[in-house]
Amino acid sequence: MGMGAENPPLTNEEKKNRILEILRARSQGSECQISLEELSSLCGWSPKTVGKYLRELEREGLLSSQRRRRQPKVYRIVDPHPRSEQRPEGSPLERIPGGNLTEEFRSTIRKGGRLLLLGPEGIGKSYRLSEIQRDGLSRDFEAILPLRAGPPKEFLLQLVTALLEAGLLDPEEAEGLRGMRVQELLDLVKRAVSGQKVLLLIDDLDRATPRLRRELYELLEEPDLAVVATATEEEKLGGLTDHFFVREIPPLSRSEVYAWVDSFIRARGITVQGGRRGLERLKEYIYSRSRGIPRKVQALLAKVEVQGHVDPKFAREELVIGGRVSFIDMTWIIVLTAAVALAIRYLSLGLHDRLLYVLAGFAYAGFFVLRFFSYRWRRR
């Protein structure tokens, strides 16, 4: 009796999707409280493996977690498409300057081109890489391998492991991986990808060490190897950028942020004090404090969702992204007020002037008022 064909191993993306499906199935609203051990048993993988994919989901902005003392973590599934269930073509999260580049973007990848996506932290670079995996490009490639730049051996071990999972590398060749040198790992990778259409998705390429950049130069000599990479600082890449079409990802425009906030507030039924005018103020607050960076917009909207309503005080004091609050230095004003109050008091005593004495009392009152507000006047 012949044995049935074994199911192919799940890709990293499929494993992450399975974790998300389990969390969604057990969630109440958008939150799920579950221990790592229980989640591991439901997935059928080790806690270490599940923890790794949970961290990747958090880095991609699809999941957030909250640690609770002596209780399982609470996982919150972040809506990856906050403005609509189906994102229209050319939507802000896919837009790249220079016309309708969504199709150009896909076409370049299919032809084996190499793209470098540049932009500040939180602009959506990693999100785009995850979108590429879900874009149906798998029909054009033998494998799509997500990677993260780092030390050369660690990077190449990631790559070899991904090639093994994709079935492009003979397990016998990969025996004793940890004991291999960097050059041996590189040769192994080059043999595996030679003549194969493989797409590498490299996140944070600007974190590559000089040694890794040298290894990548060799790897990029493979003609069938397509690469999409992300970076924050182009100057750190040196001559490596010569191998890429560089595309800078712009922040969202004011109108795009306004539309996002508007649809978010309506979809969740959040009350905004002040009606339409209050909503317009909220939109401006979020745009001015996020500067169109999608991750910052998401963080601010998450605060709004937790609050459940928006009033002027909340908008003014809570919708702040990062950094310390800067206060006006009032030391010299307080010292000057105290000196003036003392001078007027002694002058009134010397001149026996009751009016000056009363004025000194007002100066003292001003001194205590200023002391009260000295750490409450924020610099905008």
C-alpha cells in the first residue's frame, strides 16, 4: 500500500498567518489573552518558534502585545488596512512617487529587477515587503525569501535555512551549518540559487556590516536573483546602491491622513467633542504630530481607540508621539518676581506707605501663582 504524499512544509509567511488565525479565533474584539505555551500547543510548534514569529508580526506592525504581571500576555491584532477592507490600487501605502508605479513596481520585480525602498522609520517599508509576499508573485519565482540584514554569518544562515524550507537546497549539503565559515555558506547559497528564479526581501539593508556588503556584491552577480530591500540611510550602503533602482517612499499627505482619521473615527463610532470642528482639530493634531508617518498615525489612533472618546484636553495632552515634553524655563521670572516683591515690601516699610505695602502683597501672590504654574506651562 503506497504512502500518501507528505504535506509540504509551511513557509514563514504561512506560519505567521496561522498564528494570526488562531489569535483571531480566540479574540474578543481585537484582543486575545493567551499564554505562549497554550499558543505553542495550538500551533504545534515549540514556544521558541512561536515567539520568533510573534516578534516578527510585531515588527511588521500586524500585532501588538501587552505584558501583564502574573498573567498571560494580551495580544492585539492591528488592522493592516485601517482605512478600508480592500485597499484600492494606488492607495497611500503602495504609492511611490512618479506616477502609477504600483504596476511598475510589480513589473520590475517580475523581470528580476532590484529595488531599494528608502524612507524614515515607520513609513511602511517592512509593510511593503510583507505585501509583496501576499501579492501573487510566488507564481513568478521558485521562492520568495524574507530576510533581515545583520552580521554576515547570521544573514547567510537565515538565507540557507530559508532555502532549505523552500526545497531549493539538499539537506545533506547543509549538514553542520553552524560550523561552516562565511565563505562556505556563501558558496552554498550561490549553488542553490544558480539558475533559479528567487526573490530576496531584505529588510534594513543599511544595517548590513561592511563584510556582508562584500558578500552581497558576489551574490548579486547571479542573474536570476531578484531583490527588494529597504533602508533608512542610503549613505550607509555605499556602492551597493548601484545595483538597485532606488525609490523613496514619501509620507502620507495631509488629505490622506485626514481621510484615514475620518474613516477610523466613523468605523469605530468614537465620539469627538466639538462635533465637526472638533473632528477637524483632531485630524490636524494627528497630522501635525505624525508628519504623515503611517506608524505614528497608527499609534495615535490606537490611543484614541483606547480612550473611546476625544475631548480638547485629551487631544492636547495625550496625542503626543515620542520624546520628552518641553517646558518653558520660568526660573528667572520667579526670581525676579520674588525680588520685586521684597523690594516693594521694604520700601513700603521705610516710607510708611500703605499702598506700597498692599502692592507688595500682590507681588507675593504673583510669585506663588508663578511657582504653581512653573511646571505646567508646556512649550509647543
